[in-house]
Amino acid sequence: MTADAASGPELPVNDRTRLRRMREKSRTRRSDLDAVLAAGFLCHLGVVVDGTPMVVPTVYGATADTLYVHGSVASRSLVQAPDATVCVTVTHLDGLVLARSVFEHGVNYRCAMVYATPRVVTGREDKLEGLRVLTEQCMPGQWDYARGPSRKELAATTLLAIDLAEASVKVRTGPPDDGDGPDADLDVWAGVLPVTTVWGQPVADPALRTGIALPPHVDMAAGTEVFPARSGRTP
Amino acid sequence: MTADAASGPELPVNDRTRLRRMREKSRTRRSDLDAVLAAGFLCHLGVVVDGTPMVVPTVYGATADTLYVHGSVASRSLVQAPDATVCVTVTHLDGLVLARSVFEHGVNYRCAMVYATPRVVTGREDKLEGLRVLTEQCMPGQWDYARGPSRKELAATTLLAIDLAEASVKVRTGPPDDGDGPDADLDVWAGVLPVTTVWGQPVADPALRTGIALPPHVDMAAGTEVFPARSGRTP
């Protein structure tokens, strides 16, 4: 945890965001939420469709107060989302916790759950700005590099703005918890098997015209961590 | 895609599992579902609590017909889950698709969504078997190696069995889709930045007694892929 993550404003707590289980993993600072969101670009969007939960993976971008998700205007999950509360969950897997007992096994992770009633972004400038945030979160530098959305493409895209005011954050780090109990006497190895997610080497489209160089911002990403633990926000 | 994934029984389709968007990414074989589930151990469980969706990351294990998730008996998401449909989504991120236009950007991934009304597993033997499947899915070899659950620990654990009969599978692989359109003339690099998730080197619990060797099944995992593309099922 960075010094940054231990200070700053508190996240508001209500019955939905209060952690009832495993309180030791709860992080209550607004900067903790920022850190989890800044580290990734893939979320799971939960909506209720005809009374049934539907959990859809999608990319996101986040500013100081808003998380953006997008999709086709024909998408079932996005059509359903406005006018009803959604849950957006961002999870980064950091390792497997191998304890002495099966019961104490677990996972090291960073997770944020955001609850809000999404707003459909309609204005052209607002929509472009939301898509810029989303694109830059996936690959910084790409918005200015690639061709921007045409009027038709913009019309075919639904963009939802999700307020970040209501959220909970859970983080687990470190070794298993049974090192100071009776199980510590067992002849069983205990520790953590870390998980690292990395960008590989870029694979050019076979249809790529000759003579087009890999842009520096993509080249720089290769070999680096995809979901690094860090504080602050991207773009 | 393996030969295996292209044959075998079809997944049943209904209004919930029919893919309405991006049909080219749909996989309709039962073996496709098995392959996605076998490749991972982390899912996002979607439940409806007081009319609101709640998306919780948790580990799972899967057999031929059942997916198991577990948690504390005090867990809000698990208490809510029985007697109502849940959605379990398993997503493996394989790469970022960098197209010539922002509009065609996307993600290479493997995703399974399972819908079912969970059953609470109560019998001692059934519960142990479900926990064995779950533990072995996270780390093969660990169930027989670590101390098994005591009577008290078993009572403190809620185990849900989720039928695999109703599911949809989506997979995207390969380069961006705008290589044969007008955008192919642009001076923009296009291709895929692959994402690889690997097990790192084991980190022993600082409280580990001296003289306890790393077991071979954990040692073997280090450096290998966490979510490899493969067919078939684990345990």
C-alpha cells in the first residue's frame, strides 16, 4: 500500500457497500478506489434483465468521478442498464494463497465494486470525451494515434457514465493467515504463488500494409505489467 | 481452437443464452464451455440482492455438469443465491485488439456465462467432494497435500452447486477486423498486443517452519500460464 492510499477522503459507507465479511480486507479511502480502477481496464458489469442477473465483461475508463462503459446500441446489457442500479466490479488477481489447511486457502487480489444508476451520454463532445477516457485507459496514446469515431460510428455506440460515489474496495495481500495457529506445526508448505499479467510482444495484423512502424506507445507497453499495483488515476 | 472444441454435443440455446450481438464470436459446443471453465478458477458471481445486482469475484471448480462456488455461511451473496437464478461469468483476457479506427478496437478473450438456480450442498461427503473439485481447480495436487476441512470448518462453509446445463460461450481471437476495409489505407499500425498471465516463483510464508520443502506440484506450476487455452476439464 502506498502512502497515498492511506490518506485522503473516506469512501461513503451504506448498507450496500459496508463489508460484512473479512473486514480486514476492506479499504475505505477514495484513493484506494482510484488505485484499483487505474490499474485495469476490464470490468464485469452486472445488470438485472427480466429479474435475472447478467454479468458481462467489458472494458472501462475512469476519471475522478465517473466510470465509462460502452457497447453497441443493440446490446442487451446496456439497453437494460439505464434507469436501474448496476454493479460494476473490477478485479485484479495477484496470487494464490496456499495455506496449511484447505480452509485457509485464498486469493490475493484487488477488487472494487461500484453501484450506480448509469446515465446515457448523448452529447457529441461528452461522448467523444468518454470514449477518449475509455480508449486511453486500455492503451495510453491510442486515442490520438488511431482514427477517431465517425458520426455514424458514434451513433452506433452506447456510452454509459457511471458515478463513482458509491463503491467498496477489498484488497488482500501477503501470506496465509494460519502461520501463528496450531496448523503451523504441520509438515505443510505455505506461502503465496504470485500471479503476474504481462503484455506480450505486439503481433501485427497480417493485413497490415508494409512500411507502417509500430508506434512507440505500443512498443513501450510490451513486456510490462497489465494490472500493476499503483495509486492515482490514468488519463 | 482444438479439434475437440469443434465437435461434440451442442449447448442448448434459449432467449437468455442466445447471443444477439457479435454472433461470430459465439461458440456453441459443450466442449467450448468445458475449455473455458477448465482454463481458470476465478469467476464473477452475479446475484440480485434487494432488486440490485451484486457481482462478486470468487473461485470455482467445475466437473462435467456442475460448477461449485463456496464462501462463508455469513456471505451476503451466497445467502441470496439459492432459490434465485444467478449468473456466473468466467472471463480470460488474451489480448488487446488495436485496430486502425478506435471504433474497431476490442479485446481477445474467452468467456463463459452460466445461468442456474444454485443448490446448497449439505451432505458431508458431497460437500467434501465439491471442495475437493474447487481446491484442485485452483492448484492441482493441493487437496491431498494440505490439511482437509474439520467438521467445524465444513459447517462454516457454504457450498453452492451450479448446474452447467444453461450457458453461453464467447471467444474472440485474431487480428482486428478492419484490415480489408477503407481504413487499411491509413498510416496506422494495427494488430494485437497479447496478454499473458503467469504463475510467478513461490513466496514462502515468513512464518514457515524451517525444513519444509516446496512440494513438487507447486514448484511445477511456477512459470507456467495461469489461464492456458486448452480443451477438456480439470479434475
